[in-house]
Amino acid sequence: MKGRERIARNLRRIRTDQGLSQESLAVDADVDRSYISGIENAGFNATIDILDRLAAALGVDVAEFLMKPKAGSAAPKPLSPGRKRT
């Protein structure tokens, strides 16, 4: 798994585990929602500054984004549509 895919998977996992929508995280981290979507889809290459802001908004260490997924673990599922925790 490449680094960009690892960051994408971990960002989505952490965000969905906390019940946050991309929009809520975007507001908290002062990042555009479409940029978060791009990171989670491994289409954008996030800078360390953006990862620092996302980590701070999520209350985790930036190293969490680089953790290797456990063997055989499924990719995190997106949250169901509708309003999320604000």
C-alpha cells in the first residue's frame, strides 16, 4: 500500500470512527471539504501542514495517518447520509 493510500484510509477511518462528516472536519481544520474528499480518495497529495491541521482537529497525532492497516482489515465504510455530529 502506497503512502497516499495509507493516509486516505486512516483519515477516513479516524473521521468516521468519530462520527464526523467531511464538512464538519473541514470547518474544524479550516480546509475545504472537497480537499478532504480528495485526500480520502487518494487523489490529492496532502502537505504535512494540512495533515497537522487535520490531526489537531481530530485530536490525534499526525503519525496516526501513517499507521499500517492490520492484515485483512476492511477499508472503512463511509458514514450514512444525513447530518453528522457538529
